[in-house]
Amino acid sequence: MNLTPAEITLINSKNEVRLELYKYLALHYAYPFSQGTILIQELIDYVKFVLQYFANHLNAIWQDYYNDYLATPCTKIKSIVNNPQMKIKIDSLKEFSLTAVRDERGYHQDKSGNITPAALNGAHHVDFMIGTNSLGGIHNHTLNGDHIFSPRDILTFLSFARVQNQTLPIGSTADHTGNAFLGMIAQSASYFITFNGGSADLLPPMTDAEEFAFELEMNKAFKKILKLQLKAEGKDSWDNLSDEGLQKLFFDLIKEMGFEGKINLIQQKGANTSTIQQNPDGTIKDSIPC
């Protein structure tokens, strides 16, 4: 494959990377050298690309490469919710979501996978202690709350996204903004969001006063959109929206916040994890399972 001495040394020094490359060859090219020169070159290019990634990221593990280049937003969330530790926390939040109280509860996950209670749980909000080692969080909405992300939830998520690149080596061009996540556990279904852009697509830094004013403005927009969706479904203000109504509410809200197409919505319902997307006419596409 015309590997350089440095590439050979790298592939021999990282057992996990070598194993994954062998698996790739076995799955995608059972008999690569009988497939013609084009497929042979594709194989060589892929192997060299992977090795260059690890040459540029000496401390990286295969999961880092997978997250950056192979995982879809849906599979990332599926991996998170299937983590045994996280599953226990999600189940506890799901049980609490069936109560008719105003309080919410939540959990924080760091980049090492440790899961701890949120810093502060309160009426219709959860505060996370977000730092450079934060990856994401989950929280619940109870029977008395809306079963989709609020403007405050989305601002919290953006704070998680903002810190993803802060532990990268100086001079690194990698962008891990898409690794951040936030989950909302509710009676009807659970939803997760990830970022579909880079750090340049985030909100510019704001003072506390500016963020408070922005959140207040978005809360007004949220209530207006909610009222329109309830009317469209022929429901009263105390009724719950359908799944599709909640999803439309979410997409209309992030458009209002300036993030149309920049935030992925993933639904976890029962044992199924699916991507939720909106059509250009505002209707919701059939969910895409992963």
C-alpha cells in the first residue's frame, strides 16, 4: 500500500487503530486487489487519511476518530442512551417526569464519561456546572411542563457546545462542537439535541444582561409559536401537543433563535432512536431510525 516508515510505525504502535483498519478492509473490500485500480486507490487513500489523523492527534483513540468522521448525530445519541450508567439516570428521570410538580432534575456528563447530578434543580429549569471538561447533560420535564426544549434549554446546550474546543491543543484545527449534547426526558418521548455546525456558528459571547434579554425575547416567541400550534391542532392552552406539534414547535423556535439547520433533533421513544427533520413546507418528515 506504499505506506511510509512513519505510517507503518504508527499503525504498529496503535493496536486499536490497526484492528479497526483490518475490520474496514474485511467489511468493505473482501478481495480488494481483484476490484480494479480505482477501488484499490480508495482503500489506500482511506488508510492514509486515518493514519494522518492519528499522526496529528497523538493522544487520540479510535472513538475520537469515530466521533469526528464516522458517527452520525443519531448514532452518537444512541451510544449515549445505551450506556448502562446513563440508562439508569434516564430511567430515573423518566419516572420523575410522570409527577405533577414544577421541579426538574438533571445529570451532567463530562468528557471522561463520569455522570453526576446537576448543580441546581429548580422549578422548570436545571442549572449545570459547565466547564472545559463538560460534554453534555440530561434533564426531565414533568407533567406541568412543555415536553420539548425551552429557549433556556437551548441556551444551556449552546454553552455545552461552546466549551468542546477549549481542551484542544494550541494550533489544532479540529472542531468538536458537534460532540456536545442535551437530553430532555418527558412522558411522551425523550429528545436529544446536538450541534450541526462549527464553533463559528455559535452565538457570540454575551453579558449576563444580554443573555437574559435574549432569553426573555425567545420565551415570548416560544409562547407565541406554542399558541399557534395548539390552535392548529384544535386544542386548548392546557392540552399537550402531539409529537409532530412539539417537533414543529422546536424547529420554529430554533429558526427564531437563528439556528435553522444548525441543531439536530433526535427522538428516543421506547427502544427506538431516530432523527427528526423538517420539510421545507414546515411539515415533519418520517423519522429516520438508526
